[in-house]
Amino acid sequence: MFSNIGVPGLILILVVALVIFGPNKLPEIGRAFGKSIREFKRATEGIADDIKEEIKEDLIEAKKDQINLKK
């Protein structure tokens, strides 16, 4: 995601954020951003786990059906 920005781009973004929000607000904004990223990762992990569980159940069911068809 940030691989194309580079160091000069990051410095520019930091300077612009410093000018817009001021030095007192930057730690608050950083914490809020970090918290949002963590919540997003947890949500995506939860969704991925649900999908994996559904696939696992479908595979088990398909194997049972395959065994029943062989009989």
C-alpha cells in the first residue's frame, strides 16, 4: 500500500499533517488511526475465519455425500 510513496513522500505527508493539525493533535490522530487499523484487521480476520469454517463444513459434507454415493 505505501510501497510507492517513499521517504520524501512520507516526510511531506508528515509536514502537511503537522501544519494542518498542529503538534498537540498528532499523537491523538496517530492513536485513532492505529486503533482503526487494528479493528479493521480483526474484522477481516473474523470474516476470513468464518469463510474458512464454512468451506471446511462444506468439504466434510461433500465427503459424506461422496461416501454415500459409493454405497
